[in-house]
Amino acid sequence: MSSTEIKALTTRSCRRCSQKKIRCDKAQPCAGCIKSASECVFPGPDRAPRRKKRPLKAQLVSRLKALEKEPAENSTAVKGERGKLFVDRGSSQYINHEVLVDFETQMIDDSQHCKHRLGKAKDESGMQEVASSGGEHKIVTGNGFVFQDSPMAVFLSDFYPNSVQHSTLWDLFEENVAPCNDFSDDRASEAVRFAVYFAAITSMDPERCKHVFGKERGNLQQHYRFATQQALARANFLQSHNLTVLQATILFLTCLRGEDDAAFVWAMTAAVHRIAQGLGLHRDGTHLGLNPFQTEVRRRIWWAFYLLDCQSSEFRAVGTQIKEGTYDTKLPLNIHDSDISLESRSFPDERFIFTDMTFCLIRCEMTVLNRQLHSDLHSSTGGHGEDSSLNRVTKLHGLKQIHSKLRRQYLWFCDVSIPLQWVTATVIRLALARSWLVAHLPEGMSAAEQISQTAPSDVRSLRHERLFVMAIEVLEFAYLLETDPRTKQWSWLFEGYPQWHAAIFVLRQIGVGPQTMLTDRAWAVALKVITRWKDNDCQKDGVTSALVSRLMEQAAVAQGCIWDGGEIKDEPRSPPDIVS
């Protein structure tokens, strides 16, 4: 009997193809078995056993299985990618081209070529100024155009603080910024020094800044912003292969808080993402043959950028640059900075106490766990909002798992009498409450659309007390983090995370629901939060600000007053059309 005749009689795949879950052409032997030189065995003519439909609980367990594992610790996250990192004199370059990786002889030649390029790039970064015919100096790279500064500064010595101010600014940085954005202490780099000065001034309260330095904070921000931009341009940051320059760039972008900066930072994250990929930061150092210290430093830089990417995308209401599954860089270790050094030959054991990295680590872990949960749900439904009730149950169960993990791993050793540890516990509660709120919203559109396009009758049915209270608490905790004296030194960070979801939800409920004591509580906190946003340069022109203003007008009418873009007037008027 020919293979064609056998194929005609065979309706089931061979056992190997079935086990591998690949397509079988049902010839004997099949093409897959021939290619792999395997024995091709077909099952008997009996009918294939029918699969039993798994109950809901089994589906939940299957979907949440990934959440039981450590986030970002899957060494095969970047599927099929094999690369090599070239390091020379403090610069590095990552490649993953098949030819260069697979052919050892060519790799040797290209290794020397890459090292030559790295050395050339390093030499060029130190010679950015050339004299013109008029005796003046100018920048010869193309990096200056990014910051729209002209003319370029010739010397930056005039922008340095005096020795006393230098020490004060570094102390402020260590106190206000370092706990929120771990940073390697490389004071030899000009770009790093000015980025630190700029970050320290940004983190200060305006009154304290005036008292300490005798100048307005806005003027000092402009001063050090200009100097940082010049230093980055001189360092050739767009073409640089230096981790220190990249770290200074990320710190600078993280601390930008001026008007129109949100759009600039969002655009720049795309460039920084490319630079980080070129340095191989999306690959864990353990896969690149790096020592523990180098690996840990690279992890911290990658996750600092990860948080910046999430923050800037939130402002623009678009997806992030970094997608889950495109990196395998592990989370940093929960250790003190002194626990690891260049001489370390092995990774230190993680500490089960609050360390120098705990606050940063928790922010990263909460974000990636939440994103992995949504990614798993999205892939399980094929990108469609099918079976929304199952998805909601899965989300809520997943959030419980996340909360249990964070409580088991971090919260139990947080001493809330210590300000930073109280902040950490509060941030965890705030983030989980926000996620819980979003999990109850309909599938298939953004949170703003989900709330604003819901009919009034649907809003009333959705407005059960627990959900409303949760949204109010999100705003109350967010406002507390920005204004409480215990957390004042870190308010610059919390201002970068406006709780749009909760604000839109609360305002919607106030505008269409009955006026109760709970509504009065919601209005009191919403008024404080929205007024603060309106006074904040980096928030007042956000993508969702127009929607918030319209809902604020509607809520104000329900409260018997008028919202005039920032002020409340006790003059009732005809209510505007319901936002739909």
C-alpha cells in the first residue's frame, strides 16, 4: 500500500506530532518525523478519547499558574534569541544577528571590529568641542538638536555649584531621590553630576529651596536642566555605548516635571529603549557571562527604565515600549548596596528586611505582576473580550494572589513608624486598590472610555458602595502621599502617578448618582486632587485632563456649584449635557 493510500485512510496525527503539538501531514512516515529522523508511529483506528471540559476552577488555576512563579525570572522569556555582549573600556554593545552568533570564525573577526567601534565611540565622546574660525567652540555631534538649545554652551564650569552647594545637593539626592530611583554613585561623569543636581532641585519643596539656596526653585531647575542637557549632548548620549550615560539620561527624564515635558519624555523613551537594547540590557547578565556586580547594575538600570516607560505611557494613555516576553532581565536583588562589589564572585543572599532596594523592587514587582496578569488574560482570550465574567473572576483572583505574595515577601517586615516603610506599605495598598477598581470595569476599551461612555443607568447599577468607597480611598491615599509631612520629600515622585481611573470614576458617580454623605466625602477629596493637578505643570495638559474637566463641571452642578476650570463658585446653573 502506498503512502498516499495510507494517508487517505489516516485521520489522526502520529504520536510524535501529537506530543509536540505540531501539524502532521499524516503520510507514513510523516514529513516531521523524516526531518527529525524519528520513528513515525500512528495510533490505532480507535476513536480518539474526547477531552473533558475543564471546570471554571481548573481554568482559573491554569491561567494563574504563571503568577505563582517569580516575575521576570524565566530565562526563556526572549524566545529563541541568542546574543553576545562586547565590552571594551567601559563601553558595551549587544548583537544577536544569526550569522555573527553562529559562525565562530566570523565572530572572532567581528569581535575585534566591534571593539574597534566601541573604542572609537568612546574616544569621540571625549572630544565634542571644536574651534570655529571665529575662535568660538561648537558641538560637532547631532545630539544637541534634541533639546532645542541654541547656542550650545561652550564650557559648563560656570554651571557647577560651589563646594558647599555640591555637598548639599548630593545629600538631598541621597535623601529624596535615591530611595525611589536606585542610582550608581559615579561622580566622575559630568552628565551624572548635573543629572543629580537637577533631580535634587526637582525633589525639593519650593519654600525650602528658596531658604537653602536663596533662589526660586523654577530658576534653579532651568539652570541645571540646561546644564544636564548640554552634558548629555557632549556625552553623545544617542550614540553612546556607556551605561553611565544611559543611567544619567533615565534619571533626567524621570525627573522632568515641566509643562509639555510629558510628551517629550514619552517620545524619548522610544529612543532610550533602542539604546538599552543596543547595550543588551533586556538580557540578564547571567546569560551574557557577566560577573555578579555588573549583572546587578544592569538589572537596576533596566528596571529604572521599565518604571519610566510605564509612567510616561500612563500620561499619554498608550501602550508601553517594553512588552512582556521581550526581555529576560531578572529583578534586582533585595540587598543593601554594600552587599555587592566589583570583587564579588557570587551573588549575595537576599535579605528578608527592608533594604536600600526594597522600595524600588516593590514598585517593579507590583507593575510586572499586574502586567503579566493582563497579558495572560489577553492571550487566553485571543485579544477579544470574550467571557468577560470569567476574566473578571480571574483578575480578582490574580490580584489576591499578588497581594498575598507581596504581603508574604515584603509587607510583614515593613515598620510603618519609619516614613519610607510606611510609604512602601501605602503604595502597595494604593496600587492594589487601583487594580481592583480597574478589574471591575468593562472589557474592550480604556478606563477613561469605559467610565465616560457608560450610560447613567449602567453607572447607577455599577455604583455599589464597596466599589465607590475603593475609588474614593485611592484618591485619598494618593493625595496623602503627595501632601503628608512624612512623605513630603518624595511627593515629586507621587505627582508623576496621577490616579486618573479613580478620579474619573468618582466624578462620574457624583454627577449622576444621588447625593449622600459618601458623595460629599468623594466630592471633598476630588476637589482637592483635581485642583492640585490643575496647579501642576506636568499634569494639567495630560491626555485625560479635558475629560476630567468636563466630568468636574458635571459633578460640581450636582453639588450645587460651578467649576470654572480651577475655581468653585456657589452659583447653580443648568446642568451640562451628560458626558457620553
